[in-house]
Amino acid sequence: MRRLFQATFVLLCLACLAPPALAFPYDSATKAQINVKVGAVLKSFYAKVPGSQDVVSRAAGVLVFPPAGFMVGGKHGGGALLIGDKYVDYYQTDRMVYAVRPGAANHSVVIAFMTPEALQRFQASADWDVGADPSVAIVPPGTGKVEVSQSPIQLFVFNDQGVLGPVTLAGAKVSKVG
């Protein structure tokens, strides 16, 4: 009986420690759910963040993470990369935003790749380390209109109140899923 308990314990430990970072492919239903959520996030983004539609229209590509409400393959936050109006690829992250001010639950993340080079670098990476990429500019909260900046990558964290802050991206990685 003791050996059975020990074997069960070891198997449970291995299952918990198994590489949750492996990207499990999204099925068509999951992709459809993400598409609906991403569309809603962009609509809200345009309504809540003045100037955001201009930023997105000028971007080479936009990565959108709706509020994380489900898990796939041990990762939170299913999102999609759009180039123009086309959904190109799907991504997941487990630590996109830390240190957002208290009470800022249900935040969304929009990452605008302002140059084709920045977009290509992102697409070529296996696990993009957002916090370690020096070309990422976190758009700070404010009441004014968001302007297109010189930064190759602009990151917005927002909710119903608009752009949030402070934000830190330490340890945040983004992984592509099928």
C-alpha cells in the first residue's frame, strides 16, 4: 500500500512538473472563441483609448490578448496575431502583465508591431521574451490621445477605464500555438 502511495505521489509530481510550456494546438472551436474575443477587445480598445485606431491601422501587425479567462496546455491567455484584418497565428502567455495597479482586473493587452522588421523578429522567435526586448515601449496611462511613437513595438494594457499602469513585463513570454 505504501509503495502504491509513493508511486502515485511520484506520478502526480511528474505530471505537475511536466513541461506545461509545450504549446498544444488550438482546435477550430478555440480559435473561433479567440477570434470573437479579439474582435471585442479591438472594438473596446478603439472606444476606450483615443488614437488607438490610428496606431493599429499603421501597424505592420497587432497581437491581441483578451482578458485571460481560460487555460490551454498549461498556459493562460490565448491571443491572436492580426495582419490587416486577417487572423494569422495564435499565441499564448502565462505571465503577460504583472504589477498593474490594484483593481485593474480583466485587462487586455494589445501589442502593435509598428515596423515590418519588428513583426518579422517576433514571428521568427520561438518564445518571445517581451520584457527582455528593448524595442518594446509600454504606453503609459494618461488622459490624452495616444500617438504613433517611434518605438518599433508599442504595448498597451487597458480595461474599461482606459490605458493602465504601472506595468512590468518581467518574465513575460509569448509562445505560438497551432
